Amino acid sequence: MRELKYHEKKLLKKVDFLNWKSDARSHELAVLRRYHIQAREDYHSYNKLCGSLRSLAHRLSLLPAQDHFRTRMEGQILSKLYDMGVLNQKAKMSDVENALTVAAFCRRRLAVVCCRLKMAETVKTAAKYIEQGHVRVGPETITDPAYMVTRQNEDFVTWVTTSKVKRTIMKYNDELDDYDLL
């Protein structure tokens, strides 16, 4: 390619040929497709939440390290994010500022958790089962695939007792009891 002339350089001074706005959109579409997010608003709300948590972590890092308020707030934020399942136990505030992503929140959605627990092969089929009312969390039947499952509730994700899918699985494993048919 030829070298740009003076007026062309002036016109294209603020244009970055390496990073396009559509690159961020392609990342958004990849996350939407991978985690089977049906509403784009969910992605945007997760993105806003990540941004606000990052800015809060940055503002807390500007406070003195010995500040009582800073240590208390850091502990509260890290414990809440751990309880949600977004961060691991050994996370620091720098992880909130640098490593917290939209995908971390998407991995806590009920459809993804069902797929991870081997209740369905794909996230799409897990979302279909959830929408049809085959999955419950504790005693509550959940019909929203965007339901956020915390670490405490992850153990209580099971099939509904009247589910045909559960009955088929139990029949396949020879665990179906006559009492369950009632």
C-alpha cells in the first residue's frame, strides 16, 4: 500500500485500523451463543454489573490500605461474589478489577449449571427442559433459564418428581419404583 498523503493522514488520525467496534460485538455474539442467552438485555445487564463492580474495586483500591472501611468493604464484596459462585475462594480485589467477566456470571445461569451437572448434553436442551418445567431448585420449580444459581443452591438442582425426563432416566437405570408411579 502506498504511503498516505498529508491530508489523508490528518483525516485518518483518529481511526484505529486494528480495533474495530464490531470486534466487541463479535465477542458479545460468541458469549450469547455459547451460553444460549436468549435476551440480549441479560448480556448487557451482566456487562453493566461487571463494569460497576470493576469501578467499585478501583475506587476502593484508591483508598489507603490500612483504612477500616476499605478492608470491610473488600471482605463483603469478595464473600458475596464467592457465595454467588462468580469468584473462587482465593480471589483478591485485583481479580475483581481485572478478571471478572460476563462469562463468569453466565456460568451461574441455571441452564449452564444443569449442563455442568450432566442433566442435559447441551445448554440449549437444558434451557428447553427448564422452560418446560422439568427442573427444580430446592422445592421451587424454575421455568426461567436465566435464573442465577448460587453455590448453596447448586446442590439442590434436580428433576421435578413428576417429570417424564426423570422417569425415563430412572427406567433406564433400573431405579424406577412402583411407589414412584403414584
